[in-house]
Amino acid sequence: MAGEESTRQIIVDSLDGIMRIQINRPEKKNALTFAMYQAMADALIQADQNPGIRVVFLTGTENCFCAGNDLVDFKNISQGKEHLRNPFVPAISQAKKPIVAAVSGMAIGIGTTMLLHCDLVFAGTEAVFNLPFVNLGLCPELGSSFLLPLLAGYQRAAEIFLLGRPFNAQKAFEIGMINRVCSEKELIPMAWEAACHLAAQPSASVCVTKALMKRGREAILKAIMEEESNEFERCLTSPQAKEAFQAFLEHRKPSFSEPNR
């Protein structure tokens, strides 16, 4: 049953060498459960293994890309280490095929950090990005503590992470996180055209070029993601995170009074 549900919530199909992965849980603002992460990871691995797939096209639903982790799922999940490790993290960070993302509406938490691993990112004018990890008593994940300062500079990354405030598509464009800002009407056609253009390019050359551009940071990124995962697990069971999750579920402002450690 869980597998059937994740299939409905993560739609995977292919056309002309392009695998489309759509996050499809609009009633929960496309918040991701562990089963959904697994489904996306499986699709990315399949894309890399299938020579007929040349490009991955990642999108959400109309007016919503991804609201990040499902906090109820996080609250209820087993605390065993093997269950907390997200299979989507290595799958997207090590993906060999190019990934084109189309972002409409909110992109929160991992809904933003996953974009740092995409190759081309298009966002609608109404897109809103937010990395509220600190707000939730957590820490950055998916290599974002390394990739965002590398992209935006330390001060702008610190503002985004430490204050945890949302920012718009224009700011995301200015810091180099996305390639193009376009109208909501033009978003999918423009992103899809880019995916089609990539699919028509020599696939081996595209994949080699992507690998070469990322080669110098592979080892450090892997080490940082491991450290982030360890810290994220620790934070997830902290009093601060428990208070933040409970406050979210009770629709109130959290109160943080516990010490850091």
C-alpha cells in the first residue's frame, strides 16, 4: 500500500529521452515522506542506468514545487540510524545525467537544497525559496552548507540559513541559484525546451562535461554531506527540534529555552 501511495505522489514517466519526475502531493504542498524520497531516488538511479534516458526533468505541481520534509513523517519515523539516512541524498548528488528543474510556488528546505544539485533551474516569478533549518532546530542538509556559500558567498548564505527568511526568485537568480526567472505561464514550456535541447545533444559529451565540472568538489562534498547527516540526526532528536515540530503541529510560535547541547 505504501508503495502504491508513493507512486501516486511521485509520478515518473518518459518521453523522447527525458524522464519526468513530478512531486505530486498538492494536498500537503508536496511535502516529502521517506517513501517519496525512495521513489525519487529509485527514479534517478534508473535514469542513470538507462541509456535511453538522456535528461531528467524535475517538477512539482501548479503553484507548488516542494514544501520540504513532511514534519509529521519525521516526527513519527523510527529513530534508528538506518531509517534516517535519506536515499535521495546520494541519488541526486551523484546523478550522472543532467537534471532540469522547473520551480513554481514554494520551495522550502530540501525543496531548495535539491536545486543546488540540478544543472539547469528555471523558476516562475511567484516562486518563493526558504531554508528554515535553524528555525526548526535543525541544520542544513544535502551539502547545502558547502554549496550555498560557494555559490552566494558566506555573508549571503549566512543570512539565508541563520535568519531562515524566505526569498524570491529574483534574489535566487542574483546569487546564481537559478538560471532564469520567467512568468508562471512560460515556466514549464521554457524549462521543457531546455530539457529537449539537452536531450538532442551528444549524451556522452553532456555527461562527461557535467562530471568534469563537478569533479573537483566530489570528495569534500561527500565528507560534508556525511557530517551534515550526523548533525541532522542529532538535531532531529534534540529538545529544540521536538519543540519546533510540536509548535508547527499546534499552529503556534515555538519557544526555545534549552541549551545548544
